[in-house]
Amino acid sequence: MASKGSFRVLVYDLEAGRGDYETFGNRAEILGGSGLAAALFEAHRIPDAPALDPRQPLIFAIGPLTGCFPLMSKAICAFASPYHGQYAETHGGGRLALAMRFAHIDALVVRGRAAKPSCLVAGIRRLQLHDCHPLWGMDVFATGKQLRRMFRFGEGHRSILRIGPAGENGVAYASVNVDTYRHFGRLGAGAIMGSRNLKAIVIDGGSSLPTPPGRDYRKLYKKCYDEVTGPDLMRKYHDLGTAENLAKLNAISALPWDNMKRTRDDAIDGVSGERFAKDQLLRQTACAGCPVGCIHVGLMRERFGEQHEYLYRQVSYDYEPIFAAGTMLGLTDAAKVLTLIDEIERQGLDVMSAGVALGWATEALERGDVGEAETIAALRFGDLEGYMQAVGHLAARANPFYRSLGQGTLVAAKEYGGEDYACVLGQEMAGYATGEAFFVSQALGLRHSHLDSAGYTLDQQGDRVSVEDAVDFLIEDERKRVLLTSMAACLFARSAYPEDRLAEALAVMGYDDIAGNLGPASRKVQALRWRVRFASGFEPDAVTIPKRFREVRNARGPIDTAYLGDLRQAYQQAITGLAA
Ligand code: SF4
């Protein structure tokens, strides 16, 4: 075990087929989670080598509180992204974080390329690379089924990560499926695994750890547990879940429909969170270590054969997948949206990126910028059948058009025309047509994610604030989130874990030096992440905010393009300053 002051990292070389446990870094400086992932990337990356160079690291990291308090349930995956060639982070739940904690590793660094399609199995009692070539070509769900048969140890404590055809074929937004209902979705971690012949990773979390001594820990745990399971703080995530935002954003004309040609539609009732809850919801489930359970699992019924025979499948849904595989594609029926989400997941694509890419392809076909010779499928807003076919073509990179689209919507738009209506903000947009603060914060955010900072919240708070105030808000909000993601906490628990509560939790765990230093340490980690991002080639000037975003008109009125430009410049300066 590493000491309280450093991290225990498993560095595995796929080419050599061996791994070593190493001691790394200083907890008081880089905290863990996001900070640990960025520091490991800085230490292991090969400058100037492309993202798909097998020497580049693929990193998974957890935090100092993982498994010790409710909702400390996430793992951070870091890598050089095949989407833009630069540092990328994606955060995932499931059982991975706790499995790593009980495998006694703070981080896993994978390097090299396996000679054959392989599955890496790591745990306290095992470290092996298994030949799994029969699984190559299998979809995500079939792969999961086979892996559960192959590796019967540690059920309930084991985490299974796997990729589908999209990852094998190098789609730049291929995801890694984590324990079926969670993902490392954005920016192509799946393609990194595919390029390394790494079909799957199984972490065996079958050991145990002692409960921290003393009454203080138990008292604080109970307090946190009572709060997150009480009626005030997090109930909404369990009840309707994030899907409740569909109707809310539609009501303020901030929900993208049909490739964001409009931002409100009366057909919202067919795909609202309420509709999903009424017609599709089967159960809620949770990441390991989370008593909230925000993962909504819908029941999908699929007819097969000539007779009345049906297959039933369980498909998880949230706000973002419903936006991307639903409203963005003009689908207004919850069952159809669930069917499309299921297919995208099966192929191992990120649902948000794939849905937005197909929205652009549909409009490109409508406008004649591409023809059916390119799209193969007849894509029409609202028509499920065309999208079901297109998802397979996208994952297979079936022709030059899908090869290009699989590299990113803007890549295809540059080649075929249609950059103006590409809904891309650094990567395919998240579902918030709320205004300038969100557009800038996603376009220039470290992860190009709606979770980098609360730009969408700022947009919804009445009148526009000054550019200076907006930048201060975004930078400070990012710092607070970096602190949470360095603990590898679920970001839905923002209100449950303010800074003083995190300090208390760290102190009862024996991390007094970190507890007393959270402000400066989180600022350092924030700067570290930006430094790593810039060093890996990020050029904020090169990021575009396409015309379609400037055409948005929502409840606040039209986009203020002058304000958008000023905010972009000021935010750009601020993050450049952070990295210096
Ligand atoms: S709130 Fe949801 S995403 Fe967050 S840890 Fe719990 S189940 Fe996972």
C-alpha cells in the first residue's frame, strides 16, 4: 500500500504483458481523481506523438474519499484524445471506482499495444492479460455477457469495462462501457482501447479495507448519508432524474430540436421526463457507493419474427441521451428514443456525440450538401429506421462519409460543406441552447463538457452579467468542480459536499494536511489541468462557435453576438493565464 502521502499506481504494459506497482506523487499537492490523472498524464505522455501512438498512456484514477463516503463513486479516465489529439478527461461511475479502491490501486496506467485482442484483469490476487480474440467484433452487450461468463470471480465487487465495434474501428467518439449503465463517453477513450487491442478491462475489487477508526468517521458518514437521502438535497435525481429538464428547457426555448433548427416544440410531451417515467421506467439503480440511485432504466420491447413474440431489454436514460438521440433528431416518441439509445450503446458510440453528428448529417442531406450515396441510409428528422441503419454505418466507418463523420461532425462539415449548421462546441454540443455563457464554457472548457462549469445556469439567471463577472463565475465554478472531481465525487453531489464538508471528510480519514489546504490545492490542480491541456496542443483560437449558435433565440431573446465575442475573448485570456 502507498503511504497516506503518495499514490499507489499500477502501470501495465500491454506489449510486454506485465505490470508494476509504483508509488507516485504527493496527495497534498494533486489531491487525487482529476489532479492525479492530469499529473500522471504529464509524467507519462509522449510529447509530439499522436493520440493513437501506443506509447501514450490511458489512465484511470480515483480519489482519496472513494468508497468512504456516499457518492464518492466516480473514476476519472484520462488520455490523449483521438478526437482532437490533446489531453482529455472523461468521468464514469458504475462499480469501477470502488473496485479500484478494493484492488488497492489509486490509478491504473495502461501503455503499449497487445499482440492480440485482449482483456486485462487486475486485482489484489490477479494481474493477467487474457487473449480474448473471439470477442473482437462483438457488440458491447454480447461482449459483457461473455466476459461475465469468462470471469466469474468477485461478482458484485468486480467492474467490467468494454468496447464495441466503434472502438475497434477507431471512431473518435467511441465510448468505453462501464458495468452496462455508465460510460467513459466523450472524446474517444473507446478508440484508444481499440487501437491497443484492448477489448476489455476487468478490475477485481474482491478484497476489504478496515473502517477508519474512531467515532468521528461513523458520525460524519451518517450525516452525509442522511442528507443525500433526505427530501431536500438529491431527491430530484432519484425521482424523475435529469430527464425532468427536458420539459423545463423546452419551456424556455433552450432545448435543441432537429439539429437545433429550433429550440422548442409542442411535441415535448412524447419525450419528457414525465413521459419516460410513466411509460418506460422499470427501475432506478445506482453506482456502487451511492444511495441516491439516479440511473433510470427503461424497459424496451422489441418484436421479432412473424408471431407476437417479444424481446425485452433494459436501457438507461438521462437528459443528455434523450436530447441527443431524441429531440436533436426530431424523435417524439419515448419508446423510439429508447430503441435508438440502445442501438448506439450496443455499437459502443458515445450517445451525445453520435446523436448530434447524425442531426448534422440529416440536415446536410436535406440541404443537398450530401446525398444518399454518402449517408447510405435515408435520414429524415423523426424517422427512427434511417437512424438505426446509420448508427451501424457510423460504428463500422462504412464509407468515406462515415469515416469522416466518425472523426467528428466538423471534420465531415469541412469536407462536405455545412460548417455553419454543425452543432459543435469543441465537441458535439450538450443539450443546452441557453445562451452565451454556456456556448463559451463548452467551446473552451477543459473537457468541452457541460459539466466543466455552470455556464447554462448563469444563462438562466435573468439579465446578462458583465463579461468580467461572467468569467469570474465560470473560473471559480470550475475550481469548485475540480476540487470535487479530484475527490472523484459525483458532480450531482455538489450541494452535499461544499469545501468545508470535504475538509471534514478528509480530516476524519486522516488526511489532515490535505484538509487544511483545499483552496490552494484545488487552484493548483485547476492550473495543472490547463497546463497539461495547453502543452498537448490546445489552441483556443482554433475553436469555432458555428453560426447556428448565433441564430438561437430563446426566452431571453436572440443571442447577443457582441457579448458572445467579448466573453469568449475574456474567458480565453483567463484560461491561458491559468496555464502559464
Ligand atoms: S447520483 Fe447517479 S451518477 Fe451520481 S453516483 Fe449516484 S447513481 Fe451514480
